[in-house]
Amino acid sequence: MAEYMGEYKIIRRMDGGGNANVFVAENARGEEVAIKILREESGNGKKAVKRNRKKRIRFKIETEMVVGIQDEIKGVIPIFSYGLPDEKIKKYWYAMPIAIPLEDKLKEVKSLEDKVNCVLELARTLEALHKKDIVHRDIKPKNIYFYNGKYCLGDFGLVDYPEKRDLTSLQEAVGPKATMAPEMRYNAKNADGKKADVYSLAKTLWIVLTGVDHGFEGRYEEDDAIIGLRNDKRYKKEHLVELEELLKQATEYDPSLRPSMETFVTTLEKWLEVVSNFQKSNYSEWKYLQNRLFPKTVPLHAEWRDIDSIIKILNDIGSMPGLNHMFFPTGGGQDVESAKYANEEGCICLVAGGCNYIFKPYRLELENYGKRDYRWSYFRLQLEPIEPISNAIYEDCRESLIEDFPGHYIESNLASYGRYDDGTEFPKGHRQVDRFLNGSFVIFSKQSVYNHISGTYDARHNKMSSMEFRHYIGTMRQSYYMMKDFTKFSSIYQKNPFSIKEEKEDVETHRRIEESCKFDKFIEENWNKWCLKDICDENNNKNDGKLEFAIMFHINGGTFGARKYVAETGYICEEDVIPYPVSKDGKYLFTDFNGAVKAIVEMKDYIKKICSESGIVWQEMGIYFTIKLFRIKPPSHIFTEEEIKEVLRAGNDFRNNRLVIDEEGYAQLIDSDLHYECYRYPVSQESYDARNNYVGQYANLDDVGEIYLAMLDGWLHHLRTGQRYDVDYYDQCEDAEKMLAEIKQYYQ
């Protein structure tokens, strides 16, 4: 026989806790609800009777309290109807909506902001409850739900308020184990329930952010390797300052040191405001970091020379996504991530931008300008000189090496292969490092003025002493506040202060621009007057090849016009229309590719001479020639995937390579640095940069199947049009069998 609770028919069991079972039920209209039924202990013993009596009273208190506030406070799971007890079956129960458990809702919540907003909604509900002197005392993820578009609190079985009959005994622990405030374990009867709620909500916030259900013991510490949010990979680049301060304060052992729920709300609101404003988040992080370093008074200058302090501060900087941009002694910059002792004695290994940098620190300095004017604050890390290991030194202070064994380095020209010259593999754990021999780094906030001037990436700081650079930044700061025009200010400090004879260089630049313009105008006015037929005829070595080649003419600096080519007459002409594929009609055709290349060289010399005779300064990049390919006979071979694999395996990875298909249909690997050479081949792929292990005996070639399909696609395109085709890497849409079937038709 079906069981009923009031108008509701029990359908199935949903869940159960320590004091109640929850079922799915429906009314006569088929509307489903959740029914919570008090679970009482069996037996007539005094202890069972006493415990059951206490359970009933708490259930009744919970029900009446929720019903009394649910219309006013919307962040509470409401109660639709109840029995205290039910007249027919003498059970205590109430009906509530079927809501989404927090655990399920969080599966679709990804961003840090959305997770914080979840807890902020709960905090606002608790703030409203606390204003009525109502405390929940059982805040944990399992008692939180998503209902009616809002995060809500449920299960008020341990609720407390002034008018409530006190059922808590002196030694009774009240609250959930993972989020329970310490005073609720030992003295719940006399504890401040509001501060206990703050503690439990802070622990819940941490669980929501990390997904670790069992929480953590004691007070939150941001430096803790296990519980610190800054150690969570998901939040490495997030602004965490206000969140971590709140977690730390709200989990204080002493309840009097914890914030109120009202402060909890305003702190989360402040974090959401700060995190949406890059400038505010930068200011917050600098303020936080400086207060960590100097709890009482922030000095204008400070320095550290012991390596432990330097490593600690660099790690603090690395944990702040708005503070961690570092300028290198050799120019450019990277974001600091972490620092630790290097395997080399007295040295630090700094990870920045995913790369490992080894150096020996001399001192780390902090410079401030004015009170709270953090846009100009910076750290300067000065290095102690160390001896080089290799002969390949960049900018006199940096060498790229392999650390094959801890503290042992070798030159890095075999880095991509993971092997020594004799083919022996590097030991497990080897890594590529850049080792700085001297110089200095500077670290500014990403919102600093210095960081917003691109010219500062020229490593100018490394050409100044610490005092000189401090004076330079001080002067820049004064100029910034005096000048209202940031564009003018930026143009001044964009220039490298160590540039020699800048005014003369500017004059020289203008002179070169004028010469370039005269050259462009001269070419535009004269290109169609030159006859190049003699040059073409002298270099057109007739052969019985399968391809023909035409020479195309391009003006770099001139106005865009129709496609230009060397015509049968020897003059440069324009296409009346621009057909695709390109027609070879009217073009001077070479059957020998090398002859076409020699002709281009002589054509350039001819035009140079004309320019010289006309008083025009030759501009090397002003004009250029390319070679257009046309197929006149079918090929004889169809390359295979295995052939491509063999060609790549036999390649020389110490040069830049390009995979091509020749006129007969064979795969080849050519030197991609050879000028004009790529125009010789009907199909050409992108270049493989040297020393990246793309080709050669150690390359894994795990993508050779995709390369084969891409080259087949290019070869088919060439055969369809009769013209050269550049393959977009892995850009193919047809399967091999279909392409091969069509390709074979062109061989007949």
C-alpha cells in the first residue's frame, strides 16, 4: 500500500542524513516535491526516548522557523507543507521543492568569479539571518542547493535564535565535521553562533574553490603548499588577495578575531570589483606584497642579499599575476612564475614564461616613490658575475645550455634531439636552461607606466647602475605628472636614452625615405619601357622538361595594380584581367628553371644600371621577381606515405628544410633558405626550422600520415590547375583513396 504524507504520495527514496530520510513524492496534480521525514530510534529505553524527544523538538523548531522567514528571506529552501506530527501516521515531516544539490551545480560552474558569486549569495542570506539573530550552525556544501535561479541554504536542523528552546548540552559538538568552527566542537552551548557561521562559510568557500570535500584543519595559510590557493594550477594567474585575506581572518581560532557576516559580504563584493579592474587588482597586489614584506612601515628603499629571502620574495612576486612581469638584461621580458635553489652552488633557478633561468644573485632591491604610488615601484635584481661554460654567449651575458645532470651543463645545440653527439640519450630529467653570466633584471607592475612604454623592453635598465636607474624612473615620474599629453610623454621615453646621435639618425632616416619614394616613382613611370628579351633569350636553355616557367614582376612600394609579367616581346606587361589559374598566354616561357633564375639576376642588374644613369638610388627591396610554374606534360611517379617518411628521416635538421614534390612526382627535402628554389617545385610545404627535431634520425614523425594527406591534396590541386601550390599544413578535406583515384587520371 502506498504511503502518504498529507496530500503527497511517496514515490521513491532520494537521500538520508543522520536524523531524517528524504523521499520524492507527488500530489494529485502530479507535481513532485521532496519529503523530509524524521527518522526516530526504535526501542523504549530511556536514552532512545530522550534522543527521540530531542529530535522531534529540533525538527519542529526547524520547520516553524523556516516557514516564518521564507517569504522574507529568499535564500532559504522553502517548506510547502508539513505535519508536526501527521495526525494519521504520527510522523514528523515537511515538503520542500526538489532543488539541485550544490555538488551537481558546480559541475557547470568553471570560473573563479562564478564560484565566488555562489558563496556571496549564501553570505547575503546569512547576513539577513544574522540581523534577525538567527544562526544556521550547519553550513556545509551538502546543505546548499540551487533553486529558482539562486543558491540557497537548506537543513536548518541545528538552527539557533533567541526565542528558541536551548537543546544543546555542554559537551555536545554542533556542526559539520569538515567546516565546524573549533568552539562548536567543545563549547557549542556558549559559543557565538554568528562567528561560527562565518568560520563554516569560509571553509565552504575553500571547498567550493578547490573541490576538496574534506576541507582542511585549522586556520587558512596562503603559503601552505597543500591548502594555499596560489598553489592551485587553476588559479595561478588569478587575483586572490582579498579572498586569501578573508579566508585567513574568517578561520581564526579566536572567534573575536573573525569578521562579521556583513564584512564577509563586503569583502567578496570588493574582490569582485577589484578583479574586474586590472588597475585596481595591480594596486591591491602591490599593497598586499609590500605589507607582507613590511608589516609596519613601507620604506622608499630596501634590499636583500641572502639567497633565502630573495627566493621567497621572487616566489611571492610569481604568485601575483599583476606584479610578475620581468625585464631581461638582454631585452624583452617574461612573467615570473617561481624560484628555487639551482643545482649550481650559490645560484637560483628562476622559472619565467615556462623557461628555466640560472643566475647567481648579488642583491634584490625594492624602490618606492611616494606613499602608495605603486605605479612606479619596482624590484631590481642584480647578478653576481659568473664564468661562462660555452662559447655561444648572447649579448655578452647569456648562454643557452642543457643541464644533463644536476649542476652539470653542456652546449644546447642538440637540445631538440635529447641525445649527445654519439647518439646516447640524455639522462631522464635533463632540461634546457638559460644561464645569465651578469647583468640585472627589473620587475614592474603590469599597470606601471614603465610597462606601458614598449621601448623600455630594450634593456636600458641594464646599462644603468641602481642609483642611475632610480633617478631615471624618478625623472620619468615627474615628467608623467607634469605632462598632460601622454602621447608626447611616451614619445620621449620611447627612445633609448643610450642611443648615439639620434638627431642625425632621424635626418638619415628621412633621407632614406625620400630616396625610397623617388625610386618607387621612377619604377612606376618606367617599368613598361624596358625590353628584357635579349636577357631572356640568352638564358633560355631549351630542354625537354615537363614544366615551363614565366617571370612575374612586382613593385614593393608602388601603388597596387594588375599582375605584371615578362611578355614574349621582352617587355613587362600587365594582365588585362586576372584569371585563375594564371594563363601562360603572352608570357615569355622558360623550359629551364635555372635559366629563369639567371635571367632574373641579369634583369635586376639591368634595372640597377638604368636607375644609376638616371640618378636614382637603388632600393634593394623596391622591386622583386617571382617565377610562375606551368605543367606541360604528365608526371611519371606518385609519391607514397612511406617515401615521405624516408625523405624526412634522412633529412638534415641542422638546416632549415622544406618538403616539396618535384616535377616527376617524387618527394624531396630542400634547403628552404635557398633563394628562388621553392619556385622550382610544383608542390611545396611550409618550412621546418632547424634544430627543432622536425626531420632527421631522431624525429618521431608521428604526424607523417597527416603530412602525406596534405601533400596529396596539394599535388591534386597542382594537377588540376597545372600550377604551383603551397600546402597549408594539414589542410586537407578528402581521403587518400579518393584523391589518388583522381590523381591517376592525370598520368594517362
